[in-house]
Amino acid sequence: MSSEPHIVVVGSANIDLTTFTDEFPRPGETIFGREFHLGFGGKGANQAVAPRLCGARVSMVAHVGDDLFGPATIQNFAARGIDTSHVQITKGVSSGVAPIFVDSAGQNRILVVKGANDALLPADVDAAADLLRTADCIVMQLEIPLETMYYTLRLAREHGIRTILNPAPGQMLDLEQLANADYVIPNETEAETLSGLPVTSLHEARACAVHLLRSGLRRVIVTLGANGALLASAETVEHILPYRVEAVDTTGAGDAFIGSFARFLAGGSSETEAIQRANVYAALSTLGIGTQSSFVTAERFAQAWAER
Ligand code: RIB
């Protein structure tokens, strides 16, 4: 495996406000939550931190707000050794924030207010074009304007750079344009939104992935939570088994999967092995609370991978 592949994330950065509770207030009611956790998050930022922890060189292309959170977010990237030369502070806009609610089964509900993430435009991608051309893999999600995501996919294809798109949060998308992505990686609900088909079982996930391939997508990986992942391409449809753990908080596990998958694939692992590794990395993240704060080091991953 190559020692330090270069991953560039064109995506979001949020501040996660996580409340642990099993109950929700009715209109006009005040109730007590169990616990609170403030942390750095955002699907883009999380998908940058995971490959960095797994030993990749990582650059971030993003916008943050000119509030308390913006400079702190940039400092967090820098402290983790992530290149921030293309992270900009947008004047007069709040940073992206995500109030998150986690129940005692470890399941999460997330509300995202995009704030400055909406200011990441194709002009920013042009400004980062020299950086993007050095990437082994570009990773994107949907917490930025769709036009920026489509634009980056086209640019990457023109230059032969591998791309991974995580279509999250789930939205209706132009599948013709998604054909520019090398990998589209939805979870079950995002796969439903993308395809219009139900995805409540492995059988349905398979049918959905095959439908998306027939619609022009190159490779689809449906992440199945505690059931592992399904890889579908012209060559194969393969169920990759999970790494089983007792989850405490599943928030960000999908991001841990995608970021680490990008690193393992760009580092030379086969698709199947990169997914097996990403399954382990994502499962380990569910043992801690928060998103980035729950992502493990390369050493912790290597230990679990060796012992599995
Ligand atoms: O995938 C988890 C992430 O979704 C959180 O960090 C939150 O910020 C939202 O973007």
C-alpha cells in the first residue's frame, strides 16, 4: 500500500451540537436531555479527518463562517495536519452547524444548517484546480451547492482523477452527471432517494444498486450499517460482511467509512479489501461519542484489523 496518498475533500465543515436523549419536547414544552457534546463535524470535514488519521496527506476545499466557529474549524484542520490553503472564511455568514440527537440505542437524528458551506462555488474549485490535479482521490458530499459538486466531478473526469461521491444528505440528483463519479456511496435511505426504490433488505439494496448501474453510474457501494456494505460494478455485485461491535454512537460512521475507504483504495488496496478495512474503521468509530472525536488512529485500526 502506497505510504501517503493525497486525498482532497471538496466539502462541508460544521460544528456538531450533540444531545443524548430518548425524549423530545412537544411544542411549548421544556424537558431535560441526558448529556451534551460539542465537536468538529460536517460530512466533508469528517471525511477529511478519517483518511488523515489513516495516514494520508489530506487537503480541504471549504468555506467556514466569520463567527467563533470558523477560525476554530480551521485550527482543528491545521492541528490534524490537514492542508487548509483552500479553506476560506466567508464574511457575514454563520458557520455550518448540526444539532444532533442520539438515543440510548446509539441511533442519531441530524439537522444541518449549511451556513457558509453554501458559499463554496465552482470559482473556488477553479482556484484550487492546481491542488486538485495532484489528488489521488477527490471526495465529495452534498452539504455544498450541487452545482459545485457536479462541476468538480466534470473537472476531475477531464483530468482523470478518481472521485468518490457520498450523496448525503439524501437528495434527488441528476444521474447523468453522477456518471462522472468513479464511486457513488449512499447509505440505505440515500440509495432510496437516489433510485426511487425501497432499500430495506440486502435483496432490495442489490436491486437498487443494479438499477443505479443501469442508469449510468460506474460503481455503487451501499453502506448497510451493522450489515456491512454492498459493492456493485459492471464486474461484480458483492456483499462485504460487517465488523461487529456494540455501538455507542453511530454518528459519523458513514463518514469514517468513506474517508478511510478513499485512503485504503488510493493507497493500493483492492476495492473489496478497501471496503473490508473501511467496515472495520467505521465500526471502531461507533465505540466513541461524537464524529471526528470518535475516529481512531492508524495504530488502533491496525490492531483491530490484525485481530479480526
Ligand atoms: O455524518 C455526520 C455529520 O453530518 C455530522 O458531523 C454533521 O455535521 C452532519 O454533517
